[in-house]
Amino acid sequence: MNERFKELSKQAVDYASACEAEAWDGAYERKFAELIVRECMTQIQQVREIKSGYAGPEYTQGFDDGMFVAISTIEDHFGVEIG
């Protein structure tokens, strides 16, 4: 398993462990899924920031718009924000 998955899993375990007993059911799964989605959006955001300015203004604007749409679509679909 990817080391990052292990780190996210530990964060989800820590989160679920801190929940009240009645709220624990499914807390790990929900938190782990949320962390994975957030991680994906963060990766897109980082590429967006790195790549901006590498080409002409039309390409850069289109690239930036595409990345923004990708992040927004994931946020809306999963109800998760980058942070």
C-alpha cells in the first residue's frame, strides 16, 4: 500500500477513535474517503499552481480554467473542500 494511504488511514483511525461510541459507526470509512478525496483535489491544485505560467497566456488560462473546473466538480460531487 502506498505510504500516503497508510498516513491517511492512520488519520482516519485517530479521528474515529476520538468519536463518541454512537458516532463511531462508519466514522473511519467516512473520514478515510474524505481524506482521499481532499488529497486528490490538493494534488490537482498543486499541479495547477506549478504549471501556470509555463506556456502562452491563452494556453495558461485554458489550463487554469480546466483545473479549476476539475477541483470544483470534485468538491461539488463529494461535498469536500480542500481545506
